[in-house]
Amino acid sequence: MLEKIILYVITEHRGKAVGIFLGLAASILFINYGFWRSAFIVFCIFIGYQIGKKLDENADLEIWMKNLFKSKNS
């Protein structure tokens, strides 16, 4: 049963799964314990999920990143 769930997630939501894994792995490398450190882990997972979601939607990441960080004055 668990194998079917994992296979489904990997095949149907590959970008999100990879994004979550990378966000979690990166945060664990930098964090030990505590409230703020745990909040950082959640933040990294969220960012990884958002990037993975964009990959699943076949969005152009370059345009998405430019829109995310564009200047308010432009």
C-alpha cells in the first residue's frame, strides 16, 4: 500500500516531491533544534514546495523568479 502511494506521488507530483525533499534536506543540514530553527525548516519546505509546484505546472521559472523579485518602482 505504501509503495503505491509513494509511486503515485513520485510519478504524478514529481516536482513537488523533489522540492519538498530538497527543502527538508537543506534545512536539516543547517538546523539543529529550537523554535526559530524549526520555523526555518518549515520555510524551506514551503519554498521547495512552491518551486516544485511551478515545475509540475511547466511554468517558466525564469519569468516566475523575475516577477517574484522585480522592483516595485518598475
